[in-house]
Amino acid sequence: MHVSGILSVFSLASLALASPVEIAERQAQKLKIMPLGDSITEITCWRAFVWDQLAEAGLADQVQYVGSQNSNPQNCRPTTSNWDQHHEGHSGWLAVDIANNYLTNWLQTTPADIVMFMLGTNDVVRGKTTQDVIDAYTKMVGIMRASNPKTKIIVDLVIPLSFSNAAIQAINARIPEWAAGLSTEESPIVVADCYTGFTTSMLRDGVHPNLEGDRVIADRVGPLLLDYVKEALGV
């Protein structure tokens, strides 16, 4: 059996022997990671493949995904069969609506130490401007830091669309400077380049990644997340 699988077996065995209070305490001590976004977070498999990276690094027992959703709509089958399926991905939702109406409550209900997000696709489709999206990002960062001043943030460059792609490129062109301007030592922001090298052949329907696209996203996001997790855990 793979080492991470052995560790998972031992963890499950120890949990079976633990009292409800002990289990709750262990869960509370875990580093909390929120996958935040729209359908590119909800109905895709990249977050499952990122979990595989956490497991491969021997960190899965010390972290958890958080969010109001707990689902696997694509029936993803990562190497880690017991991967954490919690997330805050909402199909069809706009960055501006999440920022203005929802994120505060989500973070009150399921606080996060690390937030990783990709948003803007639906905003583009529904005619929002680049500035609308960047303003929403800024508001979200403020909400994250109000919930937890030490929140670490990963913002993804948005994957291409098979249509309206110029608007996606305009958002992506703004993200690096925006992130650098808001990043702090206490609450850093890093950018995962999920756009460069991502072709429309990696989309299953012109919008959402296929499995190849999911692996590209995971390969761009995962290492940055691992850096944050290792730093937070001191490993």
C-alpha cells in the first residue's frame, strides 16, 4: 500500500477509537482550505487532484477543505478515495454577487486559513466589465481578512473561453499587479497561472475543463497550496 494510504488507514483507525469530543478537537486543529468559485470549482475534478498532491506530501491528515457544499458532481476518481469534497463552488454565480451578497456569511459559517479561487467567467458572459471583476476581487480580499487577518490567498488566472476570450485576457492582464498591490506579509496573495498553455482542446464544452484541463489547473494551483500549507504547519 502507498505510504499516504497507510497513514490514512491508521488515521481512520484512530478516529474510530476517539471520542466525539476528541474528533471535534482534531478537526478544529486542521488547517482549513476553501476552494471558492463558480462551476469551474463545483463541477470539475481539479480540487480532487490537488487533494492527491496533499496526500502524496503526507499532509492530508492535517488539512481539510471547507465550504457549504459537499459534492462530487463529476464523479471524480482521484488516487485518494477518501478525499475531502467540501467546497464553495457555485455554478453560474458571478464574482460580483459572491463579493456583495454571500462570502461574508460563508466565511462566518466555515472559516478558512487559505482561500483559493477562480472567478470571472460568468461575469464576462453576463456583460460585467474588467473593473467590475477586479473590484469584486478586492472586496472579497477585504472580507477574507475581516474573517481571518492571516488568510493566505491563491487567485487563479481564469482559464480561456471558446468565446469572449478577449474579456478573459483583460481580467488576467490585471490580476498580477492587483495581487502584488494587495499582498501583505501577514496575508499574502499569490497568482496561479492557469491560463498560459491552457488550450480550448482542454475544455469539454467550451467553458469547463476536461480531465486534461483539470490536471493543468491542479498542477498550477497545487504547488502554491503546498507551499502555504507547509509554511503554516512548519514542515
